[in-house]
Amino acid sequence: MSKIVTSFSEYQDAYKQSVENPEQFWSAIAEEFTWRRKWDKTLEWDFNKPEVKWFQGGKLNITENCLDRHLPERANQTAIIWEPNDPNDATVKLTYQELFDKVCQFANVLKNNGAKKGDRICIYMPMVPELAIAVLACARIGAVHSVVFAGFSSSSLAGRINDASCNIVLTSDGGFRGGKTIGLKSIVDEALEQCPSVEKSIVLQRTGEEVSMKEGRDVWWHDELAKASNNCPAEEMDAEDLLFILYTSGSTGKPKGMVHTCGGYMVYTNYTFRTAFQYKEQEIYWCTADVGWITGHSYIVYGPLSTGATTLMFEGVPSYPDMGRFWHVVEKHKVNIFYTAPTAIRALEKADLSFVNKYDLSSLRVLGTVGEPINEEAWHWYDEHIGKGNCPIIDTWWQTETGGFMISPIADVTKTKPAFATLPLPGIQPAVMDADGKELDGNGLEGRLCVKFPWPSMARTIYGDHERFKNTYFSTFPGKYFTGDGCKRDEDGYYRITGRVDDVIIVSGHNLGTAEIENAIDEHENVCETAVVGYPHDIKGSSIYAYVTCYHDPENDDTLRKEILDLVSRTIGPIAKPEKIQFVSGLPKTRSGKIMRRILRKIAEKDTSNLGDTSTLLDPGVVEDIMQGVL
Ligand code: WTA
């Protein structure tokens, strides 16, 4: 493996080289991997089209890099440790050899069920080892995986399956999450009524609950395995062939299927995993995310496995059976690197410290956080009580679209600062823009965060809608990738991400588009119009506040609220349920009919002393009414 930076001066040198000669920089790193054929051209790009191609002409299979190439040296090393939902159930450990065999065998199951290179395969599964196996099996045969988080509703699932015309769905009878059992197969059944492209569904037994199996479409995972050999040569892929699609919510319209490709994604997730965490041989690494999110794709599966690391997968939730579960798992498996989200830290911080102090956390060496800005209080609690003042906290800023870490401290190399993502990793060239679209020079400033040069793991397009890709990311500031986030750059050149500047709300680390939630609520027969905004929440970071106008006064507000919540759960998923729903007589709109969310946000935050300019409102009276009724 190539040398990664291990001191601040090495970081500075690497950064300088990555900016002055990016092709040379990335090509030296890419050479460390197993390629069937070397690339002809390292980079070709044009942010106006936009078009980005890395390692063109290179041929590879990412699973040969995650599995085959490790076998000579680490066949017997643990690749995946699986910790089940119930702490009394047995842990599963898979060595690299076992994982390799299982991936190949399941790849044959896919083939036996008609899967071919280029097919889109939807994966809707709980956090069990078979989920990682399924992901890798798709990659092995060159099928494009589209993992949908198993907390989404049947209609969200159907939308994603149809958007990518998936022909196969991988699922399980059900899943355990804390004290609950979720019937995943029945959700899939409901979704598939609207999905004509799906020919096969392969169903894993997890909970043992009874499910209906549709003749000719549904087959059992274990029956299929029994018929499949574990010999499956990897499909040869072009560096720019699709590896996966992963949906993320935008400020408008339906979720966007972000497209990631094989070569650049592999190189970058591997490089950033090793660099930011300073992963050392034999270390136990645990990322608490779900594989249904980008964090799980890049930093549970691909980054760690391509490194030959031991990665822990956890099926459960931080609060089950009690608020000490995370720390119990750290002690039990002697976790060295622990990577979680601010929302989890804030929830655990509220619990009694005895839940932490009961356990031996001395194995921890590095802590990480991701998903939303971490507040200083949570940062200090994490540092003091979990890291005992000895573990660097790497606050990794990145996105589904970026594929890998963008701005982040490097453990023990970058001096950290509470609530700062600190400095760009090698290869990343941020730009802070003012409202007029001018790039701001120097330090001690604030603006909108863009990136002005391509990096290997950036999304290449939105599946089936390149125009939307261009409009969403490359049009606000022409020639630059716009992240949708605001940031500060302090006197030291350190970045602090201040949060979304568009209509995306991040609730407990999950991105939700206001338009999606509004559309769901508007489906209610008595709802005329809805405006949704985010407001600060102690634990979740942000919560959803919905202002709703009705055709006629509801007979009972609480009944209507409950109906709306059910509707949102069914349409998107429980994570999108508003915390507060206020029925109002009208919404504040400009003369051109645009809802002034800025005002609604202020009201939701109970910060009504300065509502700013309301003179452009069509009917300033509605604001007064809304304030009267605020919840
Ligand atoms: C936010 C998650 C502050 C940000 C990997 C971004 C963060 C969005 C951080 C992407 C961080 C992520 N500090 N904000 N360390 N990490 N965000 O696509 O607003 O689920 O645009 O990817 O989360 O969320 P996504």
C-alpha cells in the first residue's frame, strides 16, 4: 500500500502536490490497486457540461480489490464482525476467505436468477452480513446496486425501484431494530404491485416470521445458495462503468439517484479511509451508520474492505437494550476506531454517565463524526467522556454526492478545533462564494461552499436526468460544484460547516427535502397547502415544523394531525414525520406566490423579534395570525 501522510508537513506537501499536479498525485495512488488493465488517461473534465472521467480505459473489478487481493496475506483475518440487535445472540465473524466465498456464491445466485452486468438490483435489507455480501456480489458481476434504507415506506421504495428500472429486489422476511420487528417483505410486496420491471425477489430469512411468497417471483435466499457454487470470476469493468446508484433528497422534486462509478470511487474511498483515520493493521473499526446511506457504502463496506481492515456491522440501535449499548459493543470487540453521528452523541449525552463509565473504552484510538454540524457541547462530551481526552475527533464533512470525505482532520496529524471540519483533504479544492457568485479570497469569512476541481469519487450524474445534475450542482456558481452547504473559513483557514442553505432539512443525520414532505401532506383530502421548515432540536439537530392550511376547519385537530403523520410515514417513512403541525389560515407569500420560508423558519424558531422585510408579502396579516397560534 502506498504511503499515506503521517505528519502535518507531509499533509502540506501532499496537498500542494495534489493541487499542482492532480493527475500525477492520483495516478500514483491508483497504481497501488489491482487493475486488469491500466488506464490511458487519468482525468478528463468539464464542469460546464458537466463531465468528469477518471482513469479512463482502466479495467478492474472493485471486489478483486476488496477481497481477492487480500487472500494471500489475510485469508484468516476477520473482515466483518457482526454484532446482532440482541446482545444475547451470537456475534458472527467472517474472515476474508469466508467473505470471499460467500460473495462469490451469492454472485452465482444472482446470475442463476437472471442478473447480468449493467442490471440494476435493489437491496432493501436489515443490517446483517448478507447485506454487505449482496452489495459486493452485485459489484462482482457488474450489476449496479441501489440500496434503499430499510426504514423507507413501500411507496418510497417503489419510486426508487421504478426510477432505476430494477429487475431484482433483495430483501428479508423482516428485520430487528431495538425492541421492534419490521416486516420488510410485506413492504416489498406492497411496493412491487407498482413495479413492473421487477422479475425476481430473493428473500433472506432473518426474523422467521411468516411471509407470502409469490410463485415465480419470490425465492428463498437459502434455497438458492444451496444450488450455487462459490466459484465466480469477477466481471471486468471499465473504470467509468456504474458501480451503484444511491438516492438522496433534494430541495425540490423526487429523490435524486446519485451515480457512482467503479475506479475513482474505489481509489478515493480507500485513500480517505486510510488517511483520515490513520488505520493501522489489525485495528477494529466501527462505523455505526446503516449501509443504506452513503456512509455505510463508503466507510463500512468499500473503504475498509479495500484496505483489508476489520469492519464491524451493528444491526441494532444505540438505545437497546439500554443507552450503554454502543459502549458495551466497544468494550466487547475492543473497537479502536469509532465513527458515529452527532445526533447519536447528543442522545447518549443526555443519558446517565454511568452508561458510559460501566465499560472499558481504553481500546479507542480515534473518534469520528459525520452527517451534520456537531455542536461544541457534544464535541466536548465526546472528547472528554468517550475519548477520555486521548482520541482525536475527526469531524468528516462530505455528502452522498461526494462519495468520500472532503474536509476533515487527519487523526493525530491535523490539530482539531471543536465543531470544525478543519482542512480539505489532499485533492480537494474548496471555494467559498459570496451571494453574488464571487469567490472569496483570504480567511476570516463566510459564504457558500463550492468545490472547484474534480476528485475521483464525485458523483457523475443523476440516474436518468443529467440536466437535473447540471442544474442542481453546476448552475448556481457556473464552473463550480455547489454543495448546498454554508460555511465559515476562520483565521487559520479552518472550515466550519454551518448547515444547508437550501431547502434540505437534516433530521438525525437524514436528509429530507421540504418539497417531498409537503407533497406527502398535501395528499390528505382536507389539506389545501403545506409549508415545511426545519427548526433546531436538541437531539435530532433539526426537526420538522409543518404549517398546513385546510379546505375546511378540521373537526378535531389531533385526529387530523395523526392522519397527516400516518400519511407521511406511509409515503416517505417514519423519519420524515413532522414534530409539529400547525393549522393556519394562510401562508405568507410574496406577490409572485412564493412562500416566504424565511419567515416561517423564524416563527418555528420562536425568534419573532426581527422577521426582516415583510413588505413584499401579499397579505402581511397572515404572519400575525400564525404567530398567535404558534405551537
Ligand atoms: C451535512 C452524509 C457538518 C451537510 C455523508 C451535507 C455535515 C449533508 C457533516 C450530506 C459534517 C455531513 N459537518 N455538516 N461533518 N457531514 N454534513 O448526503 O449538510 O447524507 O451537505 O451525506 O450532511 O448528507 P449525506
